Amino acid sequence: MSPDTPTGKLLIFTAPSGAGKTTIVRHLLKHFGQLAFSVSATNRPMRPGEEDGVAYYFLSDEEFADRIAAGDFVEYEEVYPGRFYGTLHAELHRLWAQDKVIVFDIEVKGATNLKKFYPEQSTAVFVAPPSPEILFQRLRDRNTESEADLKVRIERAEEELAYLNSFDRVLLNDDLDTALAQAEMLVREMLEV
Ligand code: 5GP
């Protein structure tokens, strides 16, 4: 990356899986044309209804390893055993070239690393569930994973809740409409509109 490649703002949403960050991010993208979603790369299998290049760039294990070796990632994590997710430098520069504020839906370690890489330009928001019990129930209700995967996700969510106070803002997702309105306010502040 050339040192004078322009960079812009980052709006990072992070949370334990099941806290509702994806719903909030989708809502904001629909309402604010100035925002664009950072499409991460992953080696996890595509779920029914998913399309390559929309929620993720789906890579094989080998492709993902090659991109790590090439230094193509701003950050990446092995979020679940053998399942890698990462943010590509090229993706950020693609969106900044379009003058977008980049929105992220990313787990807590990746959010921490992004914020470290772009400290001045980042606002990181932790989406908090009303309680751990409600979060675990939401994960069970989602029903997209096998029993074994669900157990891993619940354990991970438990660890991630400990990061509550490590970010710039906490957005409580108890009543969804309230959370969406607060998220909109935050974006208006950031965009100064
Ligand atoms: P899912 O498999 O349910 O789509 O996502 C699993 C987890 O990976 C979610 O918590 C999601 O936020 C996180 N994730 C998605 N993209 C990235 C990324 O680029 N980097 C990191 N560190 N985590 C990501």
C-alpha cells in the first residue's frame, strides 16, 4: 500500500455472536448512503442463501493461508477452530476510494486490532445484550448451527462479554427499535449530518 493512499473513517460494531450487531449494521447501511460494509474474507463454508462477495469473500483454506502469508490482512482471527475471518487492506482502500465511512461487523479481538491499526479514524461500538442468559437463548433460537458448533459459540460469547468496557461506546440491545434509533444518532454524530 502506498503511504499516501487516502484513508477515511471506520465505524466498528462488535459484540458477542447473537447480541444483534448484524441487524443494527444492516439497518444503518440501508439508511445512510455514506456508509459501506467491509466485506471480510473467511474460510468457513457458505450457508444457504449466501453469495460470494456480499457478506463475505469465501476462500479455501489454502487461499486464506496464502493471503495471510502475503500480508494482505489488516487483522484476522481464528474465530472458531479452523474457521478464519479477516479484514483485507484492499477492501478498506476500495471503499475509501469511494469516500465511504466503512462499517464493520466483527468479533471483539478483530475490533481491538482494527482500532489499534487506525486509532484516530475509528469509532468502536460494543453491542451489549440485556443479559448473558438472553444472549445464549438467542443463539439457541437461531438454529443455524450443529449442537457442537452451538456449544463453541456459547462459550465464545461468554468470553466476549468480558470486553464490554473496552470500546468507545456501549449500545444496549434490549428493545431493538431503541437500539436502532441510538445507532442512527451515533452515525449522525459521526457524519455530522
Ligand atoms: P458468522 O460465521 O456467524 O458469519 O461470523 C462469525 C463471527 O466472525 C462474527 O462474530 C463476526 O462478527 C466475526 N467476523 C466477521 N468478519 C470478521 C473479520 O473480518 N475479522 C474478525 N476478526 N472477525 C470477523
